[in-house]
Amino acid sequence: LKSLGRLHFHRAIRESMDDGYIYEFRPDTTGEDPVFAVWHPTKESVELSVKLPDYTLSRAERMPLGKEPAQAVEVISKDGTFTFTGGEKPVFLWMNEP
């Protein structure tokens, strides 16, 4: 995955067939910000939410499946919860740590 570059799987935050999946990816170098991959394994055009109260969003992109560039995703942020329309293609949330 070119989108994640030097980032590596850190932990699963949520693994639910009903509510979707959230995986956290982190770089090997401390001090760099994480990326959260969020998707639903069986639904398209579903509202997905991630509660990350101490983070701010840098950018959000839908993972490309081919050579096309990543597609920007509109995210609504309210009270530390980030909400967007997602589906089976993971959306990468590039976050800034406090």
C-alpha cells in the first residue's frame, strides 16, 4: 500500500461486522502522527464514526484499488467524533496527535 508508506499496523480499535472496522497504523519513528483505516466489511454508503477526542484531522482519503489517485473524503468533526460516508474500501484518516 503506497498510501500508508512507512506506517505499520499498530492495533485494532474496532472489529465489528455491524459497526465496521478501525485499525491504527503508526510509523516506526516516534513523534510522527498515526493513520486510522476505517471501513465496513459488507456495506457501501454507510455512515461510519470514529471517536478520537484528542486528535485533529489532517486529511481523509479513500484507498484506491488501482493506479488512480486517492479520493478525498468529506469528514464531519464534532466533539472528538469524526463521521463520514464509507463502505468496503478503507478510508484513511490522517490525524494530528495533541
